[in-house]
Amino acid sequence: MKQLIAVILVVLSIGSAVAQQAKPTSATPPDAVEQLIVVLEDPVLREQLLEHLRSTPAAATTAPTAEQTDTSGGDGLVGALYRWSDDFVTSLPSATFGVPIDRKLAQAGAQIGSRVQGGLSDGQLLQFIAWALPGLMIVVGIGIGIGRGTRGLVQPTKPVRKRKLAIGLMLKVVLSAAAVLAIAVLVNFLPVSKVAGTSFTSLTVGILLSMLTADLATSVLSAFGSIRSVRLIRYGQRRFYPWWLTVASLATFAALAADPTLRQVVGWSAADFAALILNSIAALTMLAFVSRHRMALGRLIFGSAARAPVSDNPIRNATRRLARHWHIIAYGFLILSIFSLWAGQRDNDVLGQMLWSFAVVLGGLITFGVLHRLTTPNSPRYRYERQTLRQILAAKMLKMVRVAADLATLLAMAIIVAGIWGFDIWGWLTRDGRVIVGPFFAAATVVAVAWLIWVTLDAWIATTLAPSDKSRSSAQRSGRLQTLLPLMRNGVLILLVVLGGIAVLANIGVDVTPLIAGAGVFGLALSFGSQQLVQDVITGFFILAEDTIAVGDTISTGDRTGVVESLSLRSMRLRDSDGALHSIPFSTVKALKNSSRNFGVLRPRFTVPSGTDPSAVMDEMRTAATALRADPKFAKAITSDMHDLGIDEINAGSVVVSGSLRTSPVRQPEIARAFNGRMLAGLAEKGIRL
């Protein structure tokens, strides 16, 4: 889940930017002046401005028409998203510069063309190139010389020589500043115009500043010598320098595009476009750099934190997660920086904003760890300890609180990070975004309430079905509950899904009236086409409600006898003595014989020849029953002595004696076999033959 933090931050920040662009805010005074200059220079824009000013009083006194008041999308979340996207698409071409981007590009091309043509016609452009190009090459040589001349002071060592490294860094800055000052003084003595001299000085500052920035970033790596290997630092200094020089050069010259002299030389629109393109290329280059060297960068920044085990310390866990997935977050921030540029955010300090954003993410991860520790329920003391309903509900509620805390933390991180990049998410949520946030919050509340009802019911069923003791009454009650409660759980789940889905659709703006009407018509047609199914369901409902049968009972339906393995509202599954499984619809069951309820009766019958005394056989039956009850194997299965002894039939040459013995349900066959064995042995000892 934490791997998706960067993606969520980018999406939320982009959403805020889209909302801001859908309802443009007032520009800062310098930008407003530049936009006014652009409009006044363009004849078409100037005419449109005049036409708009002429129509403003009439529009202010005219009542809105039906077309103007049409929401074009209905109520709810769907309608709000439709209106929001329509406003954004309408304002998107003007988001970057405040005017349509194609018109801005045409103005930039016209400005560059006119200035190049004017410079070539009077020869000043060729003259500037003739002396500025060699001068800039000399400046590059000076920058290279400063870097190489101070290289010995900033080499990585272990331990780090802090004083020597500080002197080297300070010397780089002093020499670069002295070079800029010397070049600025020399330019004043050249026989060139003031504009040409100022432009050359600005280009010199840009070259030396970009080279100094890349050199300083490379040299600062030597400070990691005490905590990282020298070999890794040297690898980084050798491989990272070209990337940092490229990014520093692009960012520096993009910043120089705001210089008034250069803007006057190349044109206002051309300078704006140049700054936009250079900043975008710098962000893309940084994205490629992170992708290419993410392993080395991760080892330099975080060391072995990515391989650290899970700890109880939330700070260590947060650092561990950040070390493992920092490049994904960096990708998100770099993509966000590109979007912010094209969304009209002119002041874009990518490095500083990324550092602050990473700090916010680290703080959010620490908050995640602390909240998870506070909202994690205590584990059972014993592995097979049975949890009560209160404990289960408390664990579920803590889980909901943890999810809500995670979402609140993510939202806070998104708001803060978006604010760092220049987007006001909180302001949008409390103003224009209320039409979207309100329905979304209502739908989320419906889902949360439905989930709470479901987990409460599920926890109650789970604790009710859990075995409590081994008594017969509890077993019978558990068998009935095991049949009815899962059916009730499935029915409630279907009901919650249907009602919750309808409520969510209604909150997001979908008209559920046709859906409900269609469901009614479909249900009516289904009831006519499935009368037998309805009969099965109704019969099954009353059979289950009256507790006629339950899972595990041995029953007979007349033509089938076996053990009930499963029950539904429509049918039951019966396993017979041969192992075959029968699926029997309830509507086909006319009568049921349940042999598993309360008790059973064993009725032994023996045919006694006329030459044998029947009372001797009956005495042996009493003796066998008494001995069988004394056997621990059958002590609990036989609940009475032999009774109802007597002669049932008198036939020619024989009589039939019988009795009855009350037993536990479905134990009669087992007890009968044991009883017959004892009777056979006892009669053999007395010399009685049947």
C-alpha cells in the first residue's frame, strides 16, 4: 500500500490543479502586466478584449437564460464531475500562459523572427556572435579550470578531512565569483552596446553558475566518506556529474529567461516559452537520471536501510519503506513538477520542492507506523484461544479506525505536498470541490455503515457457531444454528450489497428509479418462470424454521435413507450407506423420518422353540442388557434397562419374546450387534438353542 503513496499524491495534486484551472484565479501583478502587453500587441486579442468590454454591461443586466443555467450533467457526483471536466477542458488551452497556447507560440515565433531579421539587417547579430562565442568558450575553460584546480581538496577520504573539504568548496565559490566579476568588468571596456554586454554577462553567469552547481553537488558527496564506502562515492562523482551538469544548465538558463534584458532581447513570449521548455527538459532529464542510477543513489542516501528488518521503531520502519520505494515517489514528484509547469506555476524550484516533499512523505510514513501500533489489537495469549464477540468487534472497529487514519494521513500528505508545488487542494475542497467531495463522502459513509453491519453480523454468527461444550443439547442446538445462520448470513450479505449499491449509485447522481422498476419487472417474470423453485424455497424455509432436520441428522424420506451433509433453502444433500450423494429438492419431500432426535429404541426379538422355557431367555436378555450398560463403551449410549419384556407371538412349535432398550440416537445398530453377541454367548453357556 505504501508503494502507491507517490501515485496518490500526484493524482490528488493534479486534481487540485485541474480544479484551480477550471476556475482561474487572479494573476500576480507582474504576470498580469505581461498578459496585458501580449493582448495589446496582438490585434485579434485586442479586438476580442474590446468586444468583451462592450458586452459586459449588457450581460450584467440580462437575466440568465435556460442554456446558461443548465447544469449539463444532473445532480450528484457524476454531474459535478461532468461540469468540472467541461470547465477544465474549456480553460486548458489557456492554463499555461493565461492565453491560448497556440496564440502564444505564434507570438513567440513572430518575436524571434522579427529580432533575427532586424539583427541580420543591421549586422549586430553577426557581430555579437563573432565576439561572444569565443568569449563563452573562454568562460567554459575557466569553469573547467576552477573544477580541476580544486579537485585535490575535495577528494573522498575516510575519515573525511572536513577542514580541507570546506576550504575546497569555499575556494570553488570564491574563484567562480571572482571570474564573474572580472568578466563583467572586462565587458564594460569592450566597444559593444550596453544590451550586448549585459546579455553576454548574463550568459556568462549562467554558464559558470551551472558548472559551479554541478561541481559543488559532486564535491559534496565526499562528505559521505565517513558513512559510505569511498569506492561508491567515487563511482557517484564520476557517473553523476554529466547528469547534474545537464540539469543545472537547463534550470539555470530557464531562470535566466526571467531576466528583463534577455526578455527584451528575445521577446517576452519567446522567453516564456524558452523557460517552460527548459524546465520541462530539466525535469525529464532528472527523471531519466533517477531511473538510470536509482540503485547507487539509494545506497548513497539511505545506506543499508532498505535491507533492515522490520522494527518496532516507527522512524526506522518509515526510513526502511522510504529507502525501498524512494524512486517511485521521486518519479511522482518529477511528473508533478512537469504538470505544475504546464499548469502555470512559473516559480518551480524542483530540487527544493522535492526535498520538502520527501520530508513530508517521511513524516507521513512515521505517522502511519505510529497509528498502526496504536490501532493494532492485542493478539490472543494462546494460539487456540477463543475470542468473544466484544473482542472481535473491537478488532474490526480498530481496523476501520486504522483505514480512516490512513486515508486522513494520505489526504494531509497530499494537501501539504500540493501546497509545496503551488496547488491549494484544501481551498479547492472547501470551495469548488464541495460538489464532488459531498457525494463522495456520502457514498463512503454508506459503504462504511454497510460494512459495519456486516462485520457485526459475521462476528455474532462466528461466535455462535463456535463449539462451547460437548453436551447433546449443545450439539443439537449447534446443528440447527449451523444450518440456519449461514443461510441468514448469505441473505443479509445479498441485501446489504443490493441496498448499499443502490444508495451509492443514488449518492453519485445515478437515477436508480429505472433500475428499481426493472428489478421489479425482472423479479415478477422470474417468479412466473420458476414456480417449482419458489415452491422448493418456501417448503425449505418452513422445514428449516421448524427445525425438522439439521446437518448431521440421519433421516429417511421414504425411498432414501442417509446422513444430511448440507442444506440450502432449495434442497438438501443426503449421503446413504453406500456412499452415494443424493440431492433432494424440498418440494419432493412429503414425509420425513428423523432418527437423530432425542433418543432411539432398540427392540430385540428372539424365537424360542416350544421345548425351551421363554423365561430363561428373557432372564438372559436382562443379564445381557445389564452387562452392556456396564461396558464403558456403551454406558452413555444406553439410557435405560431392558423393559417391556414378554411374549409377543405364539406359533406352532415356538414363541417370540421381545423387549425394548432406550439408546442414544442412531446408535441402535451398533448396540444391537453387541447385544446379540452377548445373548449368543449367554445362551450357549446355559445350553439353550434358539
